[in-house]
Amino acid sequence: MEYPTLEGKLIMPEYGRNIQQMIAHALTIDDREERTRCVKTIINIMGNMFPYLRDVNDFKHKLWDHVAIMSDFKLDIDFPYEILQEENLYTRPETVPYKNSRIRYMHYGRTLEEMIEKVGEYPEGEEKNELIRLIANQMKKCFLTWNKEVVDDRKIFDDLRELSRGKIDVSSDFLKLIESRDVLNSHKRSNKPRRK
């Protein structure tokens, strides 16, 4: 009896050892046409293993790529698709450029800080006042999400002034924010398990 662990590493474990052995057998076939027919049969078997993926675009193309990978790119057959090249298999994708700027208050996040900067540049008017009201209320919700204590509206207005570099200066006389207890109660209600 042969132990599977002694038969070597599986290149693509999702297909199992039998498929890998079939591909290894196909590599030993001398006749090119016979080898191609054998691989087409293997492709059909692989497709039957994952029937729910047949609706995915380029499903057959991916199967042919997988056969090429499992054969270590040594199969000499007529591929119906352009096959992935071995040198492209292990190339790293380009790095995604992230902003490296420091977030001043983690509980507000970068997006809210960027929104505050944009609103600070708006011309005075009703639209700017409404945006300030929405942002200040969102800041209070974010603050209460991270800090489960009551927050004074002056703290939110001070943070708003600081994050806007003095461009947005509001007070509780100008703007009334949502109550802390309403935010905290809504969190408690949403975290309660529902009875069936």
C-alpha cells in the first residue's frame, strides 16, 4: 500500500491526486494527437468536478491553464487557448499606492477627515451648513462607537475645527447634534439577539 504523502506534493490540491496522475500519464504518451485527446478527456473530468463554475467566464480557459500548471508546462499539445506562461505565474502584481499620511483621530478615519477638508473649501451657504451638520453627527456616532461614554458636543466641534484647520468653526448655539443616548441605544438594539 502506498501512502499519499509519499507520492509527492499536490500542485493543485483542489483537483486531487487522481487528476495529477492522469496528467502525469498524459506526459508519457508519445503520439501528439493521442496526448491531446487524453488531455481533452481530463479537462472534461475536471469540469465535471466543479459543475457550478461552468457559468463563470473563461471556465474552460482556466481549466486549460490549470492543466498546464499541473504538467509543469511540459505538455506538448495543441492548446485551444493561449496558455498562461510559466514566467507570468509567479510575477508579483504592482503595488497599490496607499496614502501614508497619518490619521489624526483613528475613530473618525481617513474618509471623514477628507470629507471635512472638502467641506472646509465650500462657499458659505445652506449646502455647506447641511454638510457640516451631517459630518458632525457622523463624527459623534464614530466617537461613540469607539468610546462607549457620553461625549460632549463641544469635543466634536473642537475636533471639527482642528481637522478643518480652522475653516469650520461651529458651536452648540449654531448646531444641535443628535443625543448620545439615542446613538448608544440604537447600538444596543442592533447588537441584541433577535427572538424567534
